[in-house]
Amino acid sequence: MNDQTLLRSGVDGTPEFAELLETLKKRGESDLARVEPAVREILAAVRAGGDRALREQIQRFEKRSPSELLIRDYGGKAALESIAPPVRQALELGASRVRRYHEKQREGLLGFEYEEEGVRLGSRTQAVERAGVYVPGGKARYPSSVLMAAIPAAVAGVREIIVASPDTSPEVRAACHLAGVHALLDAGGAQAIAALAYGTESVPQVDKIVGPGNIYVAAAKRLVFGEVSIDSIAGPSEILVVADDSADAAVVAADLLSQAEHDEAAYALLVTTSAALVDQVRAELARQLATQPRRAIAEASLRANGIALVVGSVTRLADIANALAPEHVAVQTRDARQVAATIRNAGALFIGSSTPEAAGDYVAGPSHVLPTGGAARHSSPLGVYDFISRTSIIEYTEHALAGQAPAIAAFARAEGLEAHARAVEIRTGGRPPTVRR
């Protein structure tokens, strides 16, 4: 079976190719405006009504009434001990590798200080005081998202980490324990974002909110930005497999399906130098779909957003990847490392046929919270740096200020800011203030 609707395709230079590429470039455009009125209403209600309003929104949207909103004694250790040994071992492996990677990352974020002609300058770094981590609880449970977002916060030195997730599973609570989470907020959706951003009687206000969610969560994060900091506005998950004729069609199809099963809106993309590979991958997709437990979701994703682009050279493979700036890029070519070196815009690169994207989702080490929808052109994976604020340090001696005073005053007067100039000159015995009568 070779179902063309599972993977629409176009060849470079044809109208079909141009149309598909243009469509993909616009995939980051989200319809947040459609839900913003409803989200604004939720945010305003929780901001004004605190715990009572939060409970009302949970009942309205989640159809449940949690006995406790903020749970500090969430039984993480007991949950870890209760889950199946293979899952426990996987969580522990993932936690240890994610922590080790981000400890390496932290080493490059230390502040600095130096002295130059009587002026001492520097940059001091410190972790934010409190962070909120949103962990989705809709179509699936994601203990991995706890590890990937909360561990970088813990490594950064955040003093209080609150995970917001509705009706958490033992696996999620176990992951919270391993990550060093201090409390669970038993709520999801925009109402959880509101509670974290504004605070309620039970929920303390956080300084930063991170983590992916649905369109309501994304809209809420955008609307509370400024009240708190956020990481990014996440869209549907996506993978771009970059392949030549040496790629294994079964492996390529498996990687595409690993993204397609996330969500009906996920993007499973292929750019290749081989038209024959596209046909082979279509056949593999149909074959592998037949036994997928989440077949309905994966098939809907492929039919909506499964696209293959055929190009004429390895150089064009990188051109397309850079133009699309995807969340995940899997490079399956003869010289995979060399090709990967030419791809600038990607949330994460998976180099070689032995590197499945799933490894990055769980145990490789880097956070799997990545920019989507082309945002890798200007944004980065979640990391320790997301939980760090910086303070500039400036200290002058009298002699140093006297030496630079004329330049500072000249700058200030050029901008029409006389008080700035006088604030320097009053310290250095310069021009006295002019009294106008």
C-alpha cells in the first residue's frame, strides 16, 4: 500500500513544491486571537477571585473538584517506589542524564568582573526565586516533561518549583520527586497559568512560567507575559527528517510516526534527495500505522501535515531545513555530521540513523522543551539560562568619574537631558548649575 495522502509531496522547482514550502513556512501562525477573549475572562476571574474562582474554572473546564489546590506533600517518593521497575529505572536514568547535561550548561553561565582605569564592571547572575512548570495532562501524561523543565530550574538554583498539572499520575509525581519539585498545583489550562501568574490564597505567584500546552495555555502565557516571564509560545510538535538515498525507509517512517502520534496537529516532514525514498516511506507508514495503538491520531496528523519535499542536492537539504527552522531535525545521510554542521536553525539535531528523536525526548540529556513553528530561527531549547537573571555591576572611583565626566555630560546634553549632566558634574566639581531668574 502506498497512500499518497499520508505524505503529500512536491519536487523542487514545481508549483506543488513552492506551495507546500510556503505553507510550511507559515505553520507557526497560530489562531490565538480566536481564544483570547475566553482566556482573558479566565485570567481576570482568577486574578480577582483567587482560590474560589480557580476552583470554579477547574470545575467548568476540567469537570472535577480537587480537594487541595496546592499539594506540597504530593507523595513523590511513594509514587516512585510504586511504579513498575522498568519505568522507575527509565525515569531515574532520564533524571540523572538531564541533570548532568544541565550542570555542564550551568558552568558557562557564571558572572564576571573586571577593572579598567578605576571603573569596576561586572555581571552577576542569580536564579529566579520561584518558577512554575506547566505539564500537559490531556491526551497523554508526560513525566518526561517534568524532568525536562523542572531539572534545569533546580540546577539553576530556583528556590521553589511548582508543577501545574491536572489530576497527576504516579509517574508524574515520581518525576516531580526526582526533579526536586516543591509543590503540585492540581489544575490545568488557562486557569493554572492564571494562578501561577497572579497568585491566589493557596498558590504563590511565580516569577517565570515554562512548559508547553494547548492553544488556551499558549494564549494565557502570552497574555500574562510582563506580569511574569515565560519561556516561549509553543505550537504543535514537529520533526523534519533530512535524508538522502542511503536512508532506511522503515527508520524514516518510524521517526515520522513518533511525532505524528503526539497530536492530530503535529507535523511529520521529510526533505530528501531521493524521490524513490518518498514512495518507500509512504509504504512503510501505511504498514507501521496498522499496528499503532494511537493510529487514529497519527493518521490524522499525517493526512493533515505529512509532507515530503524532494530536492536536487545535499546543499538544498540544508537550505530547506534552515528555511523551516524546525523543532526536531533528524539527519539521516551518508555524511550526517557534515550535513548537520550546515544546519543552523533547529531546536535539536539528531545526527545519524542510530539517533532516534525519542532518545532526546527521554534520556539523552538536553531538555526536550524546544522552539516550534520556525521559532528556532531566533529561540533556543529550554535550559538553565531560562531561570537565570543577570544584574550589571558598575562602580567608579572619583578619579575615573572625573576622567569620563566631560563625555557623559556631552552625551546627556546632546539628548536634552540636563539633569543627567548635572548629576555627574555635582560629583566632580564641574560646571555649576545655572540659576535662571
